[in-house]
Amino acid sequence: MFVRLWHRSFYIHDLLAIGLLITLIVYLALPFRFASHYEYIDGSRIEAALIPQVTRNISLQEVFECRYVEILEENRFVYNLAHYHEAVHRQEEIRPGGEFRPEQCQARYSTAIIVPYRQREEQLHAFLTYMHNYLRQQLIHYRIFLIEQFDHKPFNRAMLFNIGAQVAAEYGFPCLVLHDVDLLPLNSGQMYACTELPRHMCSALDHWRFRLPYRGLFGGVVSINTVQFQQINGMSNLYHGWGGEDDDLYERLLAMGIDICRFAPEFSEYTMLKHKPERPNENRVALLRAAALRQHSDGLNSLVYKEVERRMHSLFTHVLVET
Ligand SMILES: *[C@@H]1O[C@H](CO)[C@@H](O)[C@H](O)[C@H]1NC(C)=O
């Protein structure tokens, strides 16, 4: 009798242990494991947080200023709108080079959207179609710069951002959005304009179950004032291959005493388009360790590349470079 009881209780303990083990495995294996709450700017404070800044030729436009309060109040889920994905509507509104400015009012924000790129045709097509439909409803002035790495070396995403920032500065853009081609915004009110502090825009990504995996995540889609990007000497040019460069950027900001910000989650939802994983950069941990030390010698001031071609495509400014 005693033995049987003992066995029985052992059996229950066993089940408990297995249950705990499974919980632990799930906890470790799933991406929301570090889910943390974070501070954010809520909807009612977004407009005040955006910096009104435009390129020179927009400031000369003689019409009344666009209104943004309705766009923010109306913030809604737009990713399910089929017509946003089908085709670029009213394409005649878009200037060669993928530039748009509203005609009926003067935009308050000028934004250069910088997209590093190599061999992702399908995603690029989906990105351009959706983004031009999405961005025009925000009544901002913007231009899409596609920076394509033309050589066969490992992909150097951060260097392509540096090149894009330099090209965008040539056109006088005061605000940069550093944007991966595989990420698309879901909410109409995620304004593509700059805040006082650099902003992590895709803080509620479906890939991470709409949670933020860690507070120092500062990649995917971020906005930063052109002047701030120059102050931190841009990004590192040394990250060849996948990973690390975003954390390096965050280290640079910290080292300069620049904090980051985010909008409320209902403004910050993004989806990630599916693709094959990239080859990781084996050096990324070592590079990251010395991020702050290299900051002043590795970045915009050490940027060397060859511009192979710059072409005004109907939907983007295409800059082909050798790194
Ligand atoms: C503003 O001027 C730049 C050249 O400096 C030009 O590339 C751009 O298309 C102009 N934009 C608008 C909206 O007029």
C-alpha cells in the first residue's frame, strides 16, 4: 500500500517536473521571452514631439500648412487594405526619383527614406507599392533612396545607410528614416517624420509577437535627424554580413548622451516579409565591444565607396555603389 502510494506521488512529481521543463523550453525558445514594457509617446503627444523641418524648396511653397491632427487621431490599421498592395495609385503624383509632396498644402516634414538593398526584387516591389500608397496619406514630403550594394562582398547594411545619409543630405533632407526593405508599417499614424530624439519606429513587430524583445533594440526602422546622424559620425563601416550594426548604432547614441524614443504600440506595429536568413557576421561581438572607442574614426568621416550609378527611377532614387 505504502509503495503504491509512493509510486503515485512520484508519478505526480514527475508530471510536474515535465510540465516545468516544457514551460522552461517554451520560455527560452520563443521570441517574446524578454518581453518588457517600455516608455512611449502616446497618441495625444505625437504631434508636439515631431520637429517641423523641410527642405528649402518646400519652405518656398506658397500654400497653407497641412494638418496632421486628424491623421494622428484617426490612426487605424491599414495593412489589410487590398488596394494599398495592388498597385501604386495616382502614380502621376510621384516625381521621378520617388519623391512626393502634397500640392494642396505645405508639408511640415521632409523625410528621406533610406533603404539598403541587394537582390530582393519581390520584397522591393511589395515595399514600393505599399509604401507609396501608405506615405502619401500622411501628407509629408518624402523621397525614397534605394542604396544598392553592387559588389559581391558580404552585405554591409550600415555602410549603405551612411551612403544614403550622405546622398540625402545633398538633397537637403533634415530627417532620415533608416528602413529595411522587408518591414512594412501597419498603422496609418506612424508618422514618417523626426522627433527630437532618434526614434525606434518598429517597436511592435509581428516577428516578435508585437512585443519589444529588449529595450536597447534600435533597428529595422528608425528615424533620426540628419544633424544627429552626423554628430554621432553615422554608423560603423566595418560590419560585413548580418548582425550587430544596430546595437553599435545604439552604443554610439548612448556614448554621445542621446536617448531614444518610441511611439505607443498602436502606432508602431510592423510586419516582416519572409525571406531566407542572411549569413551572420562572425566578428560582430568583438566589433560591438569596441563600438564607442571606434566611433570617432569609423563612420561618415571614414566612408570610402564608389558610386557606380545614380538613376531616377519612377518610384525611387537608385544609387548603385561598390563598398
Ligand atoms: C527640390 O530641389 C531638389 C534639388 O535641390 C530636387 O531634386 C527636388 O526634386 C525638389 N523637390 C521639390 C518637391 O520640388
